[in-house]
Amino acid sequence: MKTSIATVSISGELPDKLEAIARAGFDGVEIFENDFLAFDGSPRDVGRMVRDLGMEITLFQPFRDFEGMPEEFRARTFDRAERKFDVMQELGADLLLVCSNVSGVSLGGIDRAAADFRELGERAAKRGLRVGYEALAWGRHISDHRDAWEIVRRADHPSIGLILDSFHTLSRKIDTNSIRSIPKDKIFIVQLADAPLIDMDLLYWSRHFRNMPGEGDLRVAEFAAAVADTGYDGYLSLEIFNDQFRGGSTREIAADGHRSLIYLGDQVARREKATGLTVPPMPDRAVIGEVGFIEFATDEDDAAGLVDLLKTMGFKKTAVHRSKKVNVYQQGAIRLLVNTEDAGFASATQAIHGTSAYAVALAVDDAQAALSRAVALNAEPFSQAVAAGELDIPAIRGVGGGLIYLLDGKSDLGRFAEIDFVPVEEETGVRDAGLGRIDHLAQTVGYDEMLTWILFYTSIFATHKSPMVDIIDPAGVVRSQVIENDSGSFRLTMNGAENRRTLAGHFIAEKFGSAIQHIAFETDDIFATAAALEENGFRRLQISPNYYGDVEARFGLAPDLADRLRRENILYDRDEHGEYFQLYSETYGEGFFFEIVQRRAYRGYGAPNAIFRIAALKKLIRPEGMPQQ
């Protein structure tokens, strides 16, 4: 499979774009005309840069308002095309994109358009060039790839072919099966883009909200499979118009694009009937069984406060690492590691970010296979020296540069606790609080990072994403999206902060980047847990008493239940499946906190309660500019 991307898809000046595209691993690049026009160098300079970076120019685009023009405009249209051909020859590009006419003076008619393309094909052939025709979803007369194909078919010229674009087809809900009847040699290039499902004007949707395949809601894999079934084995190229990407990191967006194409190719290759678009084989997405452990990086001074908090939640020290300053605190199936090493990655993380939950271990079906897939999808592997006889646990870099360790039950990795750790005598004086497992993790990132990390998780692991929801903070809006597996054993909420005045934005600013902001533990009896927490001296988050009168009326709760919720500072929600109870810790550091939940068949995450929880948590955050105590 050959990969390409249009320069319009990423931010920066043209040389920066080309360098980032090559660095990301693309084989080719579409030169968007405005990027070329804004560049001071000659077409030959651009072509030389592309080739020196080991790529080829796959397309020069766009050429607009060509076919079906009235006679008084037609000659000028062909003159414009000849000028573009001059530029292409200097660039070293052999394919021009012509998009369907949107001019108000253009004339309809399949045969008229076909005649225009036949003549354009003759002119292109004399220069050794080709022309591809693309149906814009908002074209004046041609807005469907099936009609564009009919024009190409009737033009009947070897230098005239079709350009397929997933957005234009899928946004209009056109049957992708129609692609399978198009001869592969008449498909000159395939452009791909995804998008969230938004009910708005097609042109505005296209120009501002496209994203990488796998980041949106369109059936891009279905589209690509139909293309593959024609036997097409040419370039898959990204053409993305997105306001967020235009202001984002040039290198990161390019890397996301390449990952999205590799993931898409892998999806297509796994479909029975797909015959084209071959990609190097990689293991299937890793199936997550559970969260094996969460590790905190801290120092000796801060560790005492963190450990005291864990003990108030019923965690007891159960083991110590054989060679490192790492202690295990456990309750039920939950393992929390507290790392106070003064050297190595954890120490460096603590020095930069302060005490933080910097690493999570996921138990998967095959750790080495998961690592291989992650690396094939451009994830960064991580390793550091381990002592003799200890496990070298495979790992990749994740959100904020933190770590994702990979465990499995088919190797010694499943015995990491007994191989790397020594049990200690059980602590007394701490009451078990009935916490059984990790219900979910919440990672807070900048809003412009959300698509990156959603694609990261869903391409490497067998997970799916939920629709995005808005979490209202008194100081703004935080975008939230859930990534989870089918069994519910792995749940992750990804929260995107747009300004530093929100609780999420404050956390990012004070922690110098994205990270895990809260961990939710599950109990089978929230009220029994609350009693145990009280005995252990747990300091729970104080919720406004006004909340409880509303929740009693809204859900028709019995007064005694509402009173009990109020006394215990427990939040409540209900969906069509069941009930949800939430209890929170006070903040630790700059906005980190713990949550304890009870699910009674409930499938959500208590989003309606977020504004009340955030308001309460923000009262505990030090004002900006005030020193830490």
C-alpha cells in the first residue's frame, strides 16, 4: 500500500510540511496549489525538495470550474489548464485533480462534460500527463462519483480517469458498492477523509471538520474495502480540511495521518473479499482483559501524603520491589504501585510533572503481539535496564509521554507480581473499603490532542469510542469521549481542555502536560464503602446540598435515600439500563482526585453530575499565583 497526504492537511510553511510528511513515513505528497503559490521557490525547487526527501508528487490540485462552461468561457478554461500543465512539468508531477464545476454559469450535460474531458485528455497526453476528475458533494451538476465515472467513461481517453474521495461519497450517503464496478486502471488516485456526523451545510462541513480515517464517524473502511475489491493498488492519499489541524503540530498531525492509513489498510486487509491495498501483516488489535496496575511516580517527601490517602481508601501495602524503591498497595483486584526511585524514568517524570500516575499496565491476550502492532502503527516503544532475574515488561509511550506496560497470561509477564516483588506482612489498622476493581481511568489532554489519542487507543487495542459529550465547567467547556472494550473491563474517559481556567486546563498547566487526572474504583455497595471510608479517615468531596433537592425531584427518589445521599456526599444518576452512585475524594496536588462508583447495570459515567463535581473540586484548587503549601 502506497501512502500520500495533501499539503493542505497540515499546518506550516511548505518546506516544513514536506519534511514532516516524509518523517511520518509517507511515500508521496499532493501539492495543494495555494501552498505552492505562497512559496518563493520555483516549481523545480519544490519537486527537488520532494524527491530529496524520498517521496514523489502524487497529485497537483485543485483545478476548478472546468467542464461544461459556455463558449465565451471555454477557451479561457483550456488556457488555464495549459498553464497548470506547465507548472506540473516543472514540478515533476504527472496527475492533475479537476473537481466538478460549481460555477453558476456552467452548463449541465454528461456528453458536453465528456467532450471537454476528451479534449483535455488529448492536451495532457501530448505532455505525458494525466487528469483525474472528482465529484464534489456540492457540485453544480455533478455531485456523485457515479456521474463522474460516467463522464470519464464517455470521454474514453487513456489520460482521463476518476478520483474517488471518501468524504464526497460518504457525506451524501452514496452506496459504496457502486465503486466495485469501476475498472481499477481508471481510478487514478483515492483520497480519504473521515468526519464527525454533523448536520450542516456540506461545503462548510467539508472545509472545517474533516479528520483522519478512524477519528470520525463515516464508514471509511467500508469505502476503502470497495476500492480494494476493484484490485486498485495505487496511492491512498489524505485530503483533510480541519481548523484544528491547521493550527496544530505539523509533525504530530502528519504522524497521525500515516497511522490512520496503516490502520485503515490493516482493517481492509482483514476483510474476506478485499484483494487490493496490501499492507505488511501485523497482529490483530490487542484484546484487553483488565488493568494490571497503575504506577505513581513520586519522591520520598510526597509519597507519605499519597500513601496516607491510599490507606484512607482501604489500600494496604502488600509487597516491595526486589531492587527498586517501589511498593505495592492493593485492595481487591486493584494494584497501585508507588515509585520513589531517585533515578530512571519515573524519577525524571516526577522531576518534571510532580507526583503523578505516569504508567498503567494493561493485561492483554499477547503482550509481544500487542507491542509489535503498536510499533507497526508508529507508537514509540520504551525500555530501560532491569536487574538480573527481573522482568523486562514490554511498554510503549502513551499520553503525555507516560507509559503503557503490556502484560499477558501466556508468559512470565502474568507472574510479574511474584517475580519482581516480595510480599510483606499485611498491615493492620486499615479497614478494607470493599473496592474491587478499577472502573475507569480519566486522562486529561489538550483538546487539540484528543483525536490523536483516540486514534492511538482504537487502532492498537480492541476498543471503540463513544460519541463526544460536553462537560460543563464553570469556567468553560471540556470535551469528553469514552474509549472502552466490549466487556467493560477497560474504560477510559478522554477529556479535552480548551482553556486553563477549567479544572482540566488547570491540571494540564500545573502538571506541564497531559496525564491521568483521576482514577475510579468500583464497589458493590457504595454505602458500606462510605462507612469504611469514614472509619479510615477519608476526606470526601463536599457536594452542594442544593444538588440533592433537585436530584430527589428529578428522579423521584424516596426521601430517605435522598437524605442518605446528602449525608454521604454521594452523587446519583440513572439511565435506561440502571443506576449509578459516585463518591469523590478531595483533590490531591493540582487537581488529581479519586472516584468511587457503584454501577447497577448503568452504562454511562455520570456526565450530568460533572458540573457539580467540578464546582466542588475547584473550591479546593489554590488560586493562580498563590504558592503551594
